[in-house]
Amino acid sequence: TCALPILVNDLYLRIRPEVSIKHQVLFVSTVKDESWWGQSIGERRQGYELLTSYLRQFCEKFEVLPLIALTIDRDHSPELREDELEKAWFRSRFLENVEFSHPGSLFGRRDDSEHSDRAPKYRKERYATYFASDSSRITIGMSSTVLWESFARGNRILSVNLTGNEAFDFPIHGVWSLRNPTYEEFEKRIQDIIHMEDAEWDRVSLSARKFLVRQEVDRSSIDLIRAEIVGELNFDR
């Protein structure tokens, strides 16, 4: 189910500009379906609401302005602008003390004629999310392929599942993963990850990163797929 994002991640790596740390915390949004705007509150929403409250408490305590990576694959309709609802959702919970990722961070001024309700799957938005994660000291979220890909690129992440459902766990357990922590445990884990030496982060995460999403240094996944197809086409029957 995450094959397409991984291929897009490969394309992103080919065009990624030089990266420097500009943000302390990137928070990955999973606010994307209509149930978020209705009265029904399921376990995923409950867990994410609690995680949002934890992050707000952390940001207020340490005077951090969080950057939010908005949901990429939206189902726009003329009656509903989900990106605006999404921003309003986060502003209400962080009391306006929040920023949002924007394609302009990677590509310059966005051409709004391209970004329309007729083109909700906007690749530049996904690239901007990747770049925001690469430019942040830590990326925090719950059950998102953005976390998988960021982790594979070597970034520091924290995946937090505040439900009783293991389906929302990160696929490989480690210092980067928490299940039902208290706020104090959440805060300590962020601090532990942020203050790790690069060599230590690599030591504890490198094998897991390679196992989760294999990324070749010399050849991308697209190159490997192309080589496989060409080999099949040239197969002497």
C-alpha cells in the first residue's frame, strides 16, 4: 500500500536541495477524512487528539513553534476545502502557535493555477513534506508512511500510538516508537532522541531503517524496476 509514496520518495531524493535544520519539531497530520469533521469519535481520532495535546504541552513548555505537515492525499470537493479545515483544526488546538509546510519551501513560489481542487494528489506537496521532515530535528506522528520514509532517510522520528490497537504501531519497535506513554514518557523520549549523537542514532536505527525501506545509494527503486522490466523484455525465450 505504500509502494507509490516510496517511489515518489526516490524521485524526491534526486532533486532534494541541500538540507539544514530549520525546525525543532515537525508534526505529521492524519486529519483527512470526513469523520474528523463529524460527531463520531473513533479510537484513531481519540489517540491522535491525545497525541496533539501532548505535543502542545511539550511545545508550550519548551517554547517550540511546531511545523505541521498537512495531509497530502485529499479528496477535494467544491463544497469542502479540507486543507483549510485542517489548518483550522490545528490552530484551534495549538492556539495559533503553529506553522504549516508549504511547497514553496522546496520549489519557490507556488503556482496556484496548478494546485487546484481538480488536482488533489499534488506531488510537490509530498516533496515539501519530505523536505520539512529532513529540515526538522525530529518528526512526530502516528501511523503514517511519511514517518516510514523519513526514518529510512536517516531522520530522527517518534511514532506514538495512544490507542490500544497495535495496527497503529510503527512496524519496527525501537527508541523511535512508543505505545500508550504518559506525557512524561513522551517528553523524555523526544529529549533523548534529539540529544543523541549522530553516531548513536545510526547505531540504534541503521539496520531497522534498511529493513523497513531499502534505499540504494547508487540506484533508486525506479532504476531497479526499470532494469527488471528491460531484462524481462530482452529475455531470450
